[in-house]
Amino acid sequence: MLSISVDDVRLFVHVLAATVWVGGQVVLAVLVPTLRRLGPHAAASAARRLNPVAWGAFVLLIATGMWNLEAVHVFSQSPDYQRTVYLKLGVVAISGLAAFVHIRVSTPRARAGWGALSLTTALMALFLGVVLAG
């Protein structure tokens, strides 16, 4: 069996948190039409149940992301690598902000728009993470 390093654990926790943050949004988006048929408050109830788990994952993403930046010595990397990191940090911030606004707006149209922005930028951050990992 291969040995397991602290780097392996760090990356595993980061990918697990990304799975919950991004995957939770994807699953909830797919389930919303079905949940709406179950009753007027079913989708909101499911979203409220997901919120603590998703936000916990987001906090874990931020923490492990900072650990990742330190571990790869980001300021010693190429300018292209650094620009990609900054782009990723930007879309992560937009995803979190959009999700925050999404749970606070009152109209279905606004919720849909902010939710779509959060999911789109979360997917972009996931993709950029893969690019950065090589």
C-alpha cells in the first residue's frame, strides 16, 4: 500500500468540501422542480436543511484553499499560475456571495438568478482547481 501524506489528506479534505459545495448545489437544482410538486415549501425546507452542510463545506474550502496556497508556495509559482489562482479566488468569492444573496432574496426570479450565478461560479472554481492541479 502506498503511504499517505499530510498533502494527501489536505487535498482529500479540499476535494470533499468542493464535492459538497458544488454537488449540493447541483443536486438541489435538479430536485427543485420535483420538490415544488410536493408542496409550496418543500424546496425551501430542503434548501434550509442543506444550508449548514453546504456553508460548513464552504468554510472548509476556504481553510484548505489557504493551506493549499501555502503548500504550493504560490508566490514562487509562475505568473500564469498566480493569475489562475487569482481568477479562482475571484470566482470562489462570487460563488459564496451569490449563495449568500440567494438565500436572502424573496422573489423566485431573484433566487433563481443568484442560485445560477453561485452554481456557475462554483463550477468554474472547480474547473480552475483541476487546471491548477495539473
